[in-house]
Amino acid sequence: MGFKSDFTEKLVKSKNLYDKALDALPGGVSSPVRAVKPFPFYMKFAKGSKIYDVDGNEYIDCCMAYGPLILGHSHPMIKEAIKEQLEKGWLYGIPIELEVEYANLIRKLYPSIEMLRFVNSGSEATMAAIRLARGFTGRKKIVKVEGSFHGAHDAVLIKAGSGATTHGIPNSAGVPEEFVANTLQVPYNDAQALAELLEKNPDVACFILEPVMGNSGLILPEKSYLKEIRKITSENDVLLIFDEIITGFRLAPGGAQEYFGVEADLTTLGKIAGGGLPCGIFGGRKEIMERIAPSGDVYQAGTFSGNPLTLSAGYAAVSFIVKEKIHDYLERITNYVKENVNDFVSSKAMNVSVDSIASMFCIYFGNKPSNYSEALKLNSTLFIEFFWKLLEKGVFFPPSQYETCFISYSHSEEDSERIMEAVTECLKELL
């Protein structure tokens, strides 16, 4: 059953709901990451930086729905945008003016995106981007980073390979091995491995990666890594796809590409782009994007793509981010947590550290990793004990050592103080 916390005694209603859910939903949940052992807690409502469960417990939320809620829960400006659209209708199956306005806002923020398409999820965006890269180049193979997550579709659901350049094997039942036979992997932060792989495989269509890894814990690029892979892919006529589902609009208004000064050939966006509603976007150079149907021969379609509610929420959120210039504030309060926790663990000689970028941060139980194989050495069991202790103190972190925490514009300086205090108190009790 995993680690058992005394705090579960304060989650009676959640336990009852979970028992019922087990009969109706596989594993009792709609997504595996929510399957916290021995059982998850259930939400009743959320506002600003706080969430409230069905048993009446309040938490400062450092998960923020795994990244989309950069302005916080139930932000009044986004709520008003959704309400206004609801009065007009919420699904047409016909283009609307806002579709063009939002596309042009994104193109202004991302110069590398000359043309784009709205879809319904990050998974759908990466799936379409990979298909487009193959269609544009006429090549079959793709390269991804070991331990990176690009959605739950067949081509990218593979286990990490050994060494620098191996084929993967399916990470899920139901995915035939031949579906991933053309998916190669390289370690993150190893440009030389990519160069060697592309030299041996001239039939690679694209290299897809998160510019900042967010699903093996938070792993940052070493100083020249992104510029080096940009150069290597260009020299080999391989399309570079930046999966900015997480980093898009969060590191800067123009995402990781603005933050690091590196442009991709294709970009995928999601999470923040939907303002809290389901959303995915893929876009890039015009000559590539014009291959998408109906203007080209690479097919992609969706009934709910570019739906009015998502466009309204997403446009409102991104417009607010640009107008209010929120990133300096977010980075300041995130750095406060990081620096104070790091000072504390240094003084106690604990093998724990915190790292951050912009408004993303992660606590590592072990040495800070630079790639997936190093992340696997972290103490994930100890992290789960830490997770439950934090909940008891009213702070919610994502329930995995391999997820990333997020700060929102609704988090106050007092919230950051409480987060820091709760983290240090839990570490005292654990270590």
C-alpha cells in the first residue's frame, strides 16, 4: 500500500469517495499521477493559491494542476472571459474571430511560430508535430530525450534506453514494438551523443525535447546545451521540436525560446495556453506548417479544436501575463523558497537541495540531477513521506519526486514564507 500517514485519518470523506471510485474508474482515477497511496484526497473547491478538500482541509497549492494555472485558481479575469463566452455559446464547429486574434498574439510572442494550429491537449500537439516532421522531411525516425514525457501516444511511450543512442521498448502494454522501432533516445545535456546519433542515422526527421525537463523532476539545461543542439540539428537537416507544454509562457512570455535565446523549427504549447481549460497548440515555420491539411498532405483534425471557451480563457490568460509583466514577481517569490531551503539544508549537511527556474521549483532527495539516469537515483520513497508530512502542515506538492512544483501569481509573500517553513519543518522531522 505504500507509506501510511496519520493525516489520512483527517481524510474520511476522501477515503469513502476513493472506495467508490475504485469500482467505477481504473485505479480509482482519471490519470495515473493522481493515484496517491494509500488514497488521494478529493477537492471541493479552489481559489487563488489555496485548495480545499471535501473534508474541510486547506492547502497552499504548489502543484497548480501540474502547471496550467499560472494566475492561480478561479482567477476573476479568466472567469469573466469564460462567462462572457458562455452567453454566446460554447461550441460552434465554425471558426471565430478570436481564433485569429489569439494566433496572432502567440506569433508575436514566439517569432519562430509563423503559423499554428489549435488542438485539444499537449499529447495531441506533440503527436501532430511529430507526424508533421515526418511528412515534411520524408523520414521515419525520431529522436527524444531519455526520461522525457511528450504525452501518452505510441511513438513516445518508450522506456529509457541504455547508453547514449539506443532504441527503446514500449513503456505500455498495447504498444507494438514496431511502433517505437523508429524512436531513438539520447541523454539530456549531452549534445555530443546527439551529434553521434545523427551521424549514424541520416534518416532522422526530428529531435523533440523539453528545453527544461519537467517530468523527471526539474532538470535544467547546461549553459550551452540548447544552442549546441540547435546547431547540430540544423547541420543535419533535422527539425528541432521544442515541447513547451510546460515552459510555454511560464519562463517568459515567449517561453523557453525567449528565455534562452534559441528558436525551434516546431513548437508545442499547452497548459497555460488554455487558461485552465483543455488546450494544445503546435506551430512553426510557415513552409512546414503549410503541409498540414487542408493546405497540405499531413492530416490533422478535431471537433473541439479551437473551441470558443478554451480560446477565451487562454487569450485572457496570456494577455494578462503580457500586460501585467508577472514574471519578475513569480521568480522573486520562487527564489525565496529555493534560497532559504537550500540555506537550511546546507547548515544541517543534508543530502537535499532545491533548484528553480522562473516559477518552477523542485526539491531533490539526493544529488541534483542533470539527466534522467541521475534522477532515478533520487530517494522517491523518502519523498512520499515528505509529501504526506507537508499535507499535514497545509502545503500540497505534486505527489512524486519526479514532478515539478509551480508558483502562481496568486501566491503571496506570506504563502512563500509558509511553504518554506513547512518544508524545513518536514525535513527536520525526516532527516
